[in-house]
Amino acid sequence: MKPALPEDAVAYGESARGRLERLGGVEFGLRAEADRELRKDAGAALADLGMLELDVRDDLDQFLAAAALCRVAGALCVPWPVVEDLVRTDGQWLALIDPAGPRVDHGDLHGEWVGAALDGAAYRLVIGALPHPAKLGPFLVPATLGEPAEQVSADDVARHLVLGAWRILGGLEAALGQVVEHVKARKQFGQALAQFQVVRFGIADASVALRGLDELARFTAWRLHAAEPAQRSADAVALRLHAVDAARAVLRTCHQMLGAIGFCDEHDVSVIDRHLQPLLREPCSGESLALRLVPAVRSGAFETLFS
Amino acid sequence: MDYDLGADADALRQRLRDLIHAHVPADFLGACTDDPADLELCNAFCRTLAEQGLLCLAWPEEYGGGGGDVWHQTIVREEMWAHHEPRGPQYMGVNWVGPALMRHGTDAQRAKHLPPIAAGEVIWCQGFSEPEAGSDLASLRTRAVADGDGWVVTGQKVWTSYALMAQWCVLATCTDPDAPSDRRITLFLVRMDSPGIEVRPIPSMLGPHHLNEVFIDGLRVSREDVLGEVGAGWTVMRDALAYERVGIARYARCESLMQRLLEVLDDDGRWEALAPALHARWVRALVDLRVARLLAYRAVGDSSGVDPAAAAVARIVTTTCDQNVAEVLVDAAGPDALDAGADALLHGAIDDHWRYAQAATVASGTIEVQRMLVSRSVLGSSR
Ligand SMILES: Cc1cc2nc3c(=O)[nH]c(=O)nc-3n(C[C@H](O)[C@H](O)[C@H](O)COP(=O)(O)OP(=O)(O)OC[C@H]3O[C@@H](n4cnc5c(N)ncnc54)[C@H](O)[C@@H]3O)c2cc1C
């Protein structure tokens, strides 16, 4: 039993953070909304970090390095579809979609997309015109289904869901980190907000939620390399569901504790929240993810101490 | 990175389940009932566990333990709690009284008290809380006044679980009312049948034995009865509470009950017919339980001992899961949910779980106290 991340993955995450902070960090992500061409610089920085050599289908160590990269990408709002790029096949990026209305984050960055539903049914995607600029998910682009493509493996769907959860985790950690600094520094009624018990308890609950998500994210990454196929799929859905639920609670706390400043474009929490939205809504809602797990509960594929 | 509990983990789990199956009837709901046979069953089961080296599996061998590691201990905790704690009140002796004696006791105290705990022959209770000292435990006022070469204790304890079943008590007293909290409290190891101790049970929705009052009037204690240093009781108590906080594997009972109810509902076709909203709650509860388990592993796996913030995180999640699962079980069970007794659904375990879960966020330190510990670790102390 060794729940700690291996040192290599930690070190890789730290060097990725350094490189992507030099690129401009969250502010770079914000600028890319106005100047979408800037995203190519993010792609170049990720290539410098060896993203293209990471094989997420190989062993746990490689997968954890990829997870660390996704976590940093979430924290710094890196304007690049890191997960979709990491789970590419033959140069084609993989998006998880709702076939009833496919949308692809950063769909306009690349010509070759495969879209897969959660059951693995896959299509080539025809990327549509850029939509009206949106605040939520500013890089989402609509697409239509093209030719059917080869079925995407359940494991690739699972990897996608899990790496997306790591990206969510990174975004939430960064947001809460900002809020912790804020409540320590901001004074009202003659004292730091961090002195008010209601504020302290809100922070406590949010950090409990994040510590839980962090544990589950590591455990699930390990399970993808240790469990049976049906279990791997169920575990991935469970992690993503938990990430989506945690995000709702944590981001709400973050906004509330920042007061008005947190809604401003210039504040990281606003950018993090807006940029995470596609991961929280696509390819389906948390409720749909929960219902997908019901058969796995009955069959025992979602394992408990007594299943 | 590896989440495997070790090569012998599955075998240990199976061995414990086989033992429970052989010695504990299916309708057993714990020692805290009106039927004294349930306590007798627990005491006999503890002796069986002790004979097989399983009662104090994770204690060092020199104290009569099995020399197992924290993961063995974790598996024991999970399996026992999942099966309605067939050790009865003795889990307290194993989980925290014994370890506190090992750390803070004298050689004579260890020689006197550890063997009976390891043999499954003694029940301890915890006399900490008082009518005026709940969350603010350090303000307790039961007075121990120096008298000759010992002390005379007078005061009152409350909520003392198992006080009528116990032979011994770790009694927290105030030896110096004017000292700061880390120098005013002294712990004594006292026999419950000593002159000057009177126990009155408190009827409650939790069932019998969980809550009692203990009146102490002129109880004589001596230097040999002091656990730790005179005035240093608070340190021992903080230690004890940290162990206690990860002590109960509530998530394991929840997972067991959910599986048992799932099987019953599935057998009569009711599982598929549950409302989608209830299915979704069920799924989320199971995911939360997995998180609770992982956080508990994190808290006990920290080699530097139990980190109070990590233990608090684990407890916040586990206790809220316990209450959420209680609601999910009752809602999924439908009209039968409130039936009690051996003939009820799951032999009354759903009703039993719901009632006991209400206290999860109060017993062993409230969830608010846990939030204080977590926020202190994130934000620093408050003024
Ligand atoms: C089933 C059960 C078994 C128990 N067994 C034992 C036992 O064996 N031995 C023993 O010694 N004790 C035992 N207890 C007592 C238990 O430790 C106390 O109930 C607990 O510490 C809370 O104290 P209290 O009940 O006096 O509540 P209080 O401390 O009065 O708290 C009431 C409410 O106020 C909140 N509150 C208090 N202070 C603050 C604050 N500063 N900020 C915010 N909120 C606050 C609390 O969190 C709680 O919500 C048991 C309790 C239960 C329910």
C-alpha cells in the first residue's frame, strides 16, 4: 500500500508547471480567448515538455506523468486540448461527445478528430464554424458526425474520462489555493476573513472535497492498470462523476468567498471556472454519468468491500 | 504507487468472515441491546479472536499482539464494524486504551492491563465528557483533590458508553483548576466497581448502553492509577481521540448494508423499479464511500502516526457518508424500512443503522470540531 504519487510524476508535473507558467499561466489562457492563434504557443510548450512522447496506453508511470500534465493544464488554464491530444490515435485527436449534439473543446485547432460516445461508438467529426464567442467554454466548437470510425476501446474512453478528471482536479486546487490566500489577506470588520468561522468551515469543506477527489484520482489511475476491464470502465465513470460533483461544490465556495472580485475576467478563479465548463458538462451531465454506473453496481463491476 | 493491501490481505479478510459466520448469528446487531446474551456473545467472540491471535493483531508481540501492520489492523476494523462489531465494547480497549498504555503507561500498568485486553477479558470505558464539557473537553471539572498519597475524586461524567458493561474506565479529572489546559487534567485508571462510582443509564433513540451518566463521589485513587504524568492528561487524550477518530470503519458497514439490501431488492424485482433519482443517489453514495475508505487509508498509513488533520478529513467524509447512506437505505427499502426486530428487513439493520448514524457527526468529537482541525491545517490558527 503506497498511495503517494511516484517521484518522477511529481517532478514532471513541477517542470511542466514551471514551463507553462513562463508561457503566461492563467493569464495566457485568458489572452488566447481574444487571440486564438496564441494557442499554438501552448501546443509548442507542451511539445517541449515531451507530451507527444507520453504513451498513456503504456504503464502506470507514463499514465501518471500524463495525469500530472493534465492537472497542471487545469490549474493554469492551458489553452490546448491536452487530454484529447494525449489519447490520440494515428494523429487523430479523440473527443468524447454526445452524438446528439457533438461539441469539441478547441475543435478548430486541428483537422483530424474522432468523436466517441461513452459506449465507444465513434465517428469522424466535421468541425463547424466558430460559434458566437461564449464566456463559458470559450473554445468549444460545434461539430457534426461524419463517417463512422473504428470503435474506440473501453479503455481509451476510461483513460479520457480519468485524465479529464485530473484536469478538473488541477483547476479546483488552483482555485481553492487562490481563495485561501484571499481570505487570509482580505480584511472586513477589522479582521481577516479567515478569522470568521463560517469562512473557515467553508474552506474546510472545500479542502475535504479536494483531498477526497485527489485520493480517488490516484486510486483510479492505479485501478486502470490493476483491475479487470469492466471494473476499469466503471471506476473511470465514478471518478469523473465525483470530479463533476466536487467541482460544483468547490467552485461555488470559491466564488462566494471571493466576493465580487471573483467574477472579474482578470481573476484566475473566473477564468478557471469558465474554462472548466466543457469538462463538467461534456460528454454528458453528472446525472447521466451516475445512471451509467447503475448496472455496474448491480453486476459488481463497481467494486466495494462486499460486492 | 500501489493500493494493494498486501499479499495476505484477502486471506485475512476471508478468515475473519469465516469466523464471524461461524460464531455470530445473522441477526446480530451488536452488544448494545436489551438482551444480555448479545454481550456474552461478544465476550466469547473476543476470547476466540484472542486465541487465534486476531484480537490484537496489530499490537507489538511483546504486549501479546500479533505484530501485524496497520493494514492488518485496518482489515480487522473494517470486517468487525461491517458485521456489527462482534467485539462489542472491547474494541475500545484494543483501539486506543491499549496503545495509550503502551505509550504513556508505567511498566506495572502495562503488565497489569495489557494482558487482559489482549486476552479479550476486559471492557474499558472512556470517562471524558461532562455535562459542562462537551466539545470544549479541556474545560472539564470533575475534581481530583490531593489527599495523603493519593487523590479524592468528585464530579460527574456523561454520555459514557458501555459504563454498565465495563470493568475499567479511563477517567479524566482536573487536578489543577487554575492551570492552562495542557497542565490541568490528569487521567486515572479506575475500576468501575470502586466505592464512589454510580452509573445511571440514559434511554435514547440509539438504543441501550450507548449513553450513561457516571456520578463520582469521594472516589479514592492513588499514584499507581495515574496514566501518563500528573497534569499531562490532555496530551494523552488528544492522542486517544486521534486514534478513536479513525477507529470506526463506518464506511465498511455502509458498503455491507447497501450490498445486502441490493441483493434483497434484486431478488424480488424491486431494484430495477427504483426511481432513477434514487439510483443516482445510490451510486453517489457508493462513490463517496470509496472516497471515505481511501481517506481513512491515508490517515492510518501516515508512518509518522495519526495526523490530526488527515484523521479529521477522513472522519468528516465517513460520518457524512454514514448519514447519507442511512437515508438512501431507508428510501430504497420503501415501506418496510422502519420495521425493527429480527423479522424485519435485514433483521432490523436498516432501522438500527439509521438511528446510530444520527450520532455519527457528534460522537468522538463533532463534525464542527473536525472542521476546526481541517481549517487550522489550511488557514492556520484562528485568534
Ligand atoms: C453515541 C455517543 C457516544 C459517546 N460516547 C462517549 C464516551 O464513551 N465517553 C465520553 O467521554 N464521551 C462520549 N460521547 C460524548 C461526545 O464526545 C460528545 O457528545 C461530543 O464531544 C460533543 O459534545 P456535546 O454533546 O456536549 O455537544 P456540544 O459541545 O455542546 O456541541 C453542540 C453543538 O455545538 C457545536 N459547537 C460547540 N462548540 C463549537 C464551536 N466552538 N464552534 C462551532 N460549533 C461548536 C458542536 O459542534 C455541536 O454541533 C458520546 C457521544 C455520543 C453521541
